[in-house]
Amino acid sequence: MTNSTSAPSWLTALFQSTSDSKPWFQVALTLMRVIVSGLMIHNGLDKLANVAGFATNVVDKGMGLPFPVFLTYCSAYAEILGSILLILGLLSRPAAFSLVFTMIMAIYFHLKVDGLKIPAFETASLYAVSFLFFLVNGGGQYSLDALIAKRLGNSE
């Protein structure tokens, strides 16, 4: 049944998942979304625990970016709030976008400071690829986004 006042296509695209609809895949997708995002939260909390140290050593000296304290808070809250949203599957694509961006910056930092030493940037790279998956595919069928898409009358 279609709704005569359906939501704009961009709104549907924001909430609707493009991933496989098989239940086993959706369970795996949900587990991955929750676990990876749950692990990411500690990165943001670590930044908040030592804002001055991260701002000075990473943002300012390491990457040479302006406004290091402001960017540290932006990064920390992107990691914490973005992860919470992704765990819930709410606004999954925007949350994943913010997390991909912070991980790209982390990869840049590690490459600039440590060169091509694999251990230095492998965790950031794994996070970036994981969050890129959710940016492309959305939160999946077991997410708040899926419930919203269904309420908008444009479910899969």
C-alpha cells in the first residue's frame, strides 16, 4: 500500500537500507554495526579525557591543523555521538559519514607521523572501511532508520 503523500526521494534514500534482505545477513549487519560502533566510543572518550594532549600532539603538531582544541572536541563528539546513532541505526548514513571522515583524518595522521608502518594506521583503516560500508548501505533492516522508512511509506 502506497501513501499518496510519500516522502521526498532524498528523505527515503537517507533512511532506507540498500543491503541484502536475507535475515541472516541482517543479523550479521546489525552485530557488526553495534560492535564496531561500540568499540569506537572509547576513542572519543579518550580524546575528552585529555583534550589538551590530543589537541597539541595530534591535531596541532601531528597534522598541523588550526583550532586544535575545537577540532579535538569535534572529533571526540563525532566519534561518540556518531557511534551511538549508528548503534541505534538512527541517521546511519550521516553518522557513518562523520565517522569515516574522522577515520580518514586518523589515517592521514598516522601516515604523516609514522609512514607506512602497518600497525600505526591499521585500526583506523579497518574502522574507516567498516563505517564506509554503513555509509553506502545504511543501517539495515534491524535499525531505527528501517522503522522510519517504513513509516514514511517507502519500505523495501
